Amino acid sequence: MQLFERKDEFRNALMSWYEREKRDLPWRRTKNPYYIWVSEVMLQQTRVDTVIPYYERFIKRFPTLFDLANAKEEDVLKMWEGLGYYSRVKNLQSGVKEVVAEYGSEIPRNRKEISKLKGVGPYTAGAVLSIAFGVPEHAVDGNVMRVFSRLLLIEDDIAIPRNRKIFEEVVMELIDKNDPSSFNQGLMELGATICTPKPRCLLCPVRDYCQAFHEGRQESLPVKSKKTNTKTVPLFAFAIQNTEGKWLMKQRPSTGLLADMWEFPMMEIKGMTSPEEFLKINLGINFGNFKPLIEYKHVFSHLVWEVESYMATTNDIAPDGYSFFSADEVEALPKAVPVLKIWDALKRKKVPKDKKS
């Protein structure tokens, strides 16, 4: 293939473009492997512009491996609040604890050992090794697979996990062993800014080596099978305040969707019933001042929540599994985006604050 016959030219074209055009991102100003690890975990399934403020706050709050390893999980989840995919940060903290306990706070510098850490998959391992330590290792994500699908006319379905090996082998054949950091980041940058789903081929620094471009097939690659249809789940959510002005909440289970995050009473709607009746049956409390709050959709990777939320007051004690919290306490608890939407709506309404004793 032409690309493999012109390896040096391809590398030079890619890496010189990267040096000229790369975005100024905070994690590109450091070689600290911990900071790069944090950034790579945050960037999974999340836009760069969204990640930047989270990254800066997280590093400020937990500046070292030791700080994160010894932090309370609730504090860590709070710093991740709103970023989504909360298992990422729980795995990150677990992996960091392993580094502190088993590796003397030194992140391993080889793929075998770093891949043993909780939550560190092939991509994250390769990114940390190549960017922080200059180890020539592949870091293949969706962007990189899209780039090489077009460059080499690879028609294997990138949604099938076993096909990732094809792209990992290509990267290892082409990687610049003297500067694997710039090579891998150049590929990532190319996929993120130029070789996008709608490619900007006239701006591409390596289009001379691209078989798809020369055959006019860049729009049809990569091959990626569609996900199965997402499930839609209708939910009622209730913001219930007691006579002291405190809010009823509970913590979600430690496993599963939104694990360990805090929420108002939220329940799947089953059967044709009014929200008032639904609330009384499922929580078993008396309430008054019942009124609508907001309706919204929240999209997860595999399902959609359609939420109807309501406000109410009660004189009763908290049901089993629930507790009442002051507004300041609610603010401090880690909450996922679906709950933050309700809390923000309550704050906009300027609901009554806690009564002072």
C-alpha cells in the first residue's frame, strides 16, 4: 500500500501539521502521567469543550495521586457531577488507589502492568504510555479508526470489538518511535478536527496518502453497524419538602446506572395512574401543595428517560430508604444530570428555604 511505502513522508506530514495546528488544551501542557490519565478518562464519550472546566477543577481539588486515592468517594463524585458516566471516575479512583498501594505511587510504564489497573483499557493505556512516557504504543479510539478506515480503505466494521486489533497493528507499523506522543496525538487531532464524520478533506495534511479520498469514498467510511434502538422509560420525579423546608432524597444503589448518586424520589411509570396517586401508593406518605415542576428527556447511551417532575409538601417522616436534607446539604450531595435539572428548576422558582431553629 502506498501509505506503508511512504511511512516517513506520512509521519512528517501528520506530525508537522499537528505541531502547527494543535489546539491549546490544558492536558497538553504537561507530561504528568496522572493528569494525562485523568484527562483521557474524562474525554471518553465527552466533548473537549465540556471536559476542560471539569479537568481544571478536578486537578485543583486532587492535585496528586495520593490526594485522589485518599479522598472520600462522595467528594470525588461531587467533582464529577454533571459529567456523566460516573463509573469512569469510580474506576479511576480505584486504579489510582492500586498505583499508590502496589506501585509506590509510580504509574507503570509498560502496557502489561498499566492494563491491570481498574478501568484502564487498551486505549487509555496506550495514551498514557505514549504521551506521558514516550513509549511507542498504540492508542486507538474511534477517531483513529475513522482516520485509518479512510486512509487504507479498511471496510471492517469498527463497531465490532475484535476489529480494533486491525487498527492497533496498523498504528504499531507506522508509529514514530522517537516521538510517539506527537504521532498518536496527531492522529487523534486529525480525527477530531479534520477527518470527522463529515470530512474536511481539502484541509487534510495527509490526503495525498488517503485511498478513500482518491476514490471518492471518504463519506462512506468507516463502516459502523448501528446500535439497537434505545429503550424509552417514562418516569415520575417528586421534589418533596417537609415542614422544616428540607428535601426528601435517597442514594442510588452502589452498582448499576448512576451508582451512588443522590436523587429525589424517581419511579418508572407503570400503568395508567395520576402522579398524585402514584406518589401516595409508592411512598406511602401524605402530601399537599401538589403542582407540576418541569418535564424533560435525558438521553443515556442505551436508554432515554422521559421525566415528569412535580413539587409537593409533607408533614410525614421520611419513608424507609429516604432522608430529608437542607438546601445546603442537597447542594453538596453528588447528583447526576437528571436530578440537577430538577434542582436547578427548584432554585429558579426560589422555593422556601430551610426554616431556622
